[in-house]
Amino acid sequence: MSAAVPLQIREATPDDAAGIVAVLNPIIAAGIYTVFDQPFDVETERAFIQEFSPRGIFHVAVDRTSEAIVGFQNMEPIASYTHAFDHVGSLGTYVDLTRRRQGIASRLFAATFAAAIAKGYEKVFTFVRADNPAALQVYLRQGFEVIGTARGHAKLQGRYIDAAMIEKIL
């Protein structure tokens, strides 16, 4: 991991849509890191950012040298149908495939956890593909704990994939 990566972590804006898609679509195309199975287009991502939950947190990691988005993380309330889960957020983390192991995810987590506490979240919950041990290790290093396995939770290209259920108390 390189500490020399000059990063800015900031809130995402609709103008970041192209950079976010440039990070996300190669991850989707690889077919082994996420349960997303279709690429995103810039306009769909722009609309997603514009309509993002007011309680949500959406950060981008920008390489200050190139001004390119090299990662992003978003967290939303886990449910909107009841206030019983208002203290729980659901998290997703994505780092450019060519920029992994440079401390980008760690910086995103720090910013997101601070913002989550400020917005009243007490717990973060997410799923990680069970066949993606590198991603699971990233989360475990951030204090997440595995609380179970959802068997056959995703079905991609006719193949069932288990998901590790993980959480972190903030």
C-alpha cells in the first residue's frame, strides 16, 4: 500500500457520474467482484446521484494528480418502510481495478464512518460475495464482522453465489 497517493475524499456530485461509471463498469465486466450484472451509463448514474437519499452518504476518491475518480463509496438507509432501521446503513465500496492496495478504500471508510455517525447511523451492514476474499479482508480490516452466510444469495450467469453478511457497529 502506498501512502503517497494524493487523494481528496469528497461528496459525489452529478458531474462525477462519468468518473464513477469509469470505475464501476470494469468491475462489473470482470464478473467476479460484484453482483451487478449490467454496466451503467452516465445518465443513469447522474440521475441516481441527483435522487440519492438525503440521509445517504456518497463519497468519491479523487486522485489529486490526475483529477480522476479512483474509487467511491455509498451508504443508504437499509430500509425506508419503517423507522425501526433508521440507525442502520447499507454500504457499497468500489476502487478502480488498477488502483487497489493504495489506501483508497481506507480513506473512503474513514470519511464515510465519520459522516454516518454525524447523520445518526449506529451500524453498517452489507453483503460481500463469498468468492471475493480480498474484498472481505478489506472490510474485516475496517472492523466489520462476519455474522453469517446467505447461501445462493445471488444468481449470476446461471450460477448461485453465496454472500457473506457483515456488519460494523459505529
